Amino acid sequence: MSLKPIVDRLENQLKGEVVFVSLDATSKYGKKTYHKYKTNQVPTFIVFDSQFKEVMRFRGRVPKPQEIFDLIK
């Protein structure tokens, strides 16, 4: 949870531009999702386009707001 303030700040900076979904990788749903998307590192950020196609994956770090903006613009 030490990344929570950083993730919260990123979410606030991108509010209205992207939708964030946070999962606890140790929860039942989190484990299912973790396996479905073959994530092997926490944190993992997956960016999907409007058709739910994966366009970028950030592993082991919180992406910078500009990295997200560059993907969605």
C-alpha cells in the first residue's frame, strides 16, 4: 500500500480522461484478474483503448501522467 498515495495522485491528475480500476492481488477477484492478464509483477498498470484492447503495460512502477496522456491522445 506504500504506492497508494502515488496512484491516488495519478488518478486525480487523469480524472475525466481515464478510468482507474484497482485490485488487491491477494483477493479472490484480484487473483483471477492477475492470472487472466498474466501479470507477474505488482504493481502492474494496463492501459486499454476504448475497445478494451491492451495498448500498454507498465510493470513494477507507477507510470508518469504524461506517459498515459501520450497513449490516449
